[in-house]
Amino acid sequence: MGDNRKGGFRGGRGGFGGFRSSGPREMHKATCADCGQETEVPFQPSGDRPVYCRECYQNHRPKRY
């Protein structure tokens, strides 16, 4: 697929199609659902989906073809 988006967990784009330029992103503490390590993520975990640290996320993200 020709997906050229840059960014982290959710594509890195704001709600209006542009990149956020409001300064440093607010990070939220979370516990990895796989290894139990404390990590920080750029979104407020809601509790209804698992949160992974950077290393474990690499094992769970969808494969690109």
C-alpha cells in the first residue's frame, strides 16, 4: 500500500489533516499489557484496550504488505 504518513501510534496527524504544532506532546503513564513495564504513551489510556510499551508494540502492530 502507498501509505506515506509519518508518526507514531495513530499516524501523527491532528483532526484537521495537519500536523500538530502546539509544542511537546503530553505523555501519559501506562503499564504495558504484555511485560508489565511502566511506559508513557501520547494518549490518555481509556482502559478498554491494551496499552503496550515500545518494544511490545512492535510485536502487536499489523503487518504491512
